[in-house]
Amino acid sequence: KPIQKNYQRNWRNKRQASRAEKVIDTANKNSSNPKIKLELFNAAQRIAYNLLYEHPLYETGNDNVNVLIIGAGTIGLEIAKAAAWCSQMTSRSFSIKIFDKDKKNERADFPFNSLSEKLSKIGTTLDLKFFECDIFSEKFSSLRPERADYIAINLGDDSLNLSAALLLQETYARQRTDGGLIPADAPAVKIIVIIKDEETKKIVKALDNSAIIPYAAMSDVFKLDNIINWKIDKAGEFLHASYESVNYINKHPETESDLLELLNQGISSYAAQSELNKRSSRAAAIHSKYKLSDIGIDVKNSHLFSEATEK
């Protein structure tokens, strides 16, 4: 039975790893030069992680947070998955709604079935729904929530994304009066709009519109820190090393071990981990930031992750 359980667990892990991750792992394993390692640069995943790190869900100030994901493409799904996990790390209540006009984007391998099952095992319920709906249609008016706090938009085209952002700002951040549009009484919604073109991003930023935040242009995704010194990866490395150290001490309680030495060994072993394990550690880093915030520790101000990883 233990052999069967291990086999089933390994088989599930292999299925969870993407094809690209498997190729990278195989190439590194068979490399003739161990000093040279290939690393997978998953742009959509990095956009999602950086977005939730730099613009957290919990900054809305509301106890019940309504998150809208407009567009269920690669980036939209990565943001939705990361948001779903992060929503479980705080005491706030989160509702996540995904809108996409193409029904096929709610495909058979839609990742939230297994995610919902995992979360149920730790006693939490995933409040996430998919709606087949064009947000520029009248149907959206009947399906949308009354209030939205955090919106991420990626419809695959900068012009469409910006049009959607302006529409949703008018819907949620302003109200019509006889004198025209004025700010709504509710706290301003945060609208993250994916803009790939650098010039378009500059124009949006020049509008000085505090509700609309342009993101994911080339300068955001491929900046040096995201490639060479990605803070989230460093935090994941530190969490991996901490886990390995504690795990070793638990298994060898009779051994007196230098914790710092164990941490250094864990950091060194991180580079040899599979891409799936690295992805898990990076996700844990994002989740930890949300949990730390929930207990009153501001990671941005305390530089907790950067100090820990530098040491």
C-alpha cells in the first residue's frame, strides 16, 4: 500500500507539471555541465505573481472582497489561480468571478476543480464562478456583482483592454448625476489593465487615473529583477530552505545540527529542484506575504523577504 500511494502521488505530481517544466527538468538532468542550468521563464505566471505582490488584493480595505477577472486567457487564468490561493491566506471573505465571452475557455482541464478539492481539505471553500459573457453586452449588467474591489483585465488586445477598463471604472468607480459623472460613495475600485505596448502604457499612466493601473508591458515582465534577481524566487528559495531544515531536524531529533548550515544547504539544493517544486515554493512565498499581512506584518515596509534572502 505505501508503494502504491507513493506511485499515485508521483504520478499526480508528474501530471501537474507542465510540458515545458518537464522539458527543462530533463535537459538539466542530462546536461554535461552541471554549472549551467536552464530556467523556465513563464511570463504569464510572473505577471500574476508580481501583480499580486505589488498590488495586493487586501488593500481594498473591505472585509468582503469582490474580484473580477475579465478574460480567461493564459494570463487571466494565472491571475485567477494565484488570487484563489491568496484569498485563503487572509481573514477576509473573497468572491472571484471570471468573465469570458468564449465558452471554450471554461474547458475540461479548467484548473479550479482540483484547486477547490485541495482547499476543501484545509477547511476552506473556493467561491469562484465562470461566466460566458461579453462584458460589453447587456448580459453583463445582469451578471455582474453590485460592487467590485479588484479587477484584472486581459482580453488579448490593448485597445479592448483599455475600453473595458474605462467601462468598468464608469460602472464601479463613478455614478451618474444631473451634473455628470462623479466618484461613487463606495471605496474606489482597483482596475489592473494588461497593456503590452510601452507607448500605450505611457499614455494610460499620463491620464493620472488612480483607479486604472496599466501593467504587464515589456518593461514590467522582462525587467532585470524579474530575470536575474526575482524577489519572489528568492523568497521561495528561503522558504524551501526553511522547510528542508525543519524537516531534517524533525527526522533526526537526536542530532545536534547547526540551523544556519542546514539553511545554506537548503538554499544550495533549491537550484537542483524540479521546476514543479520551484513553482510551489514561489507560490508559497506569495501566500506567505498575504498571511503575514493578515497578522499585521507589512512585508513591503519591513523588507522581511529581502532581508531574509540576503542573509
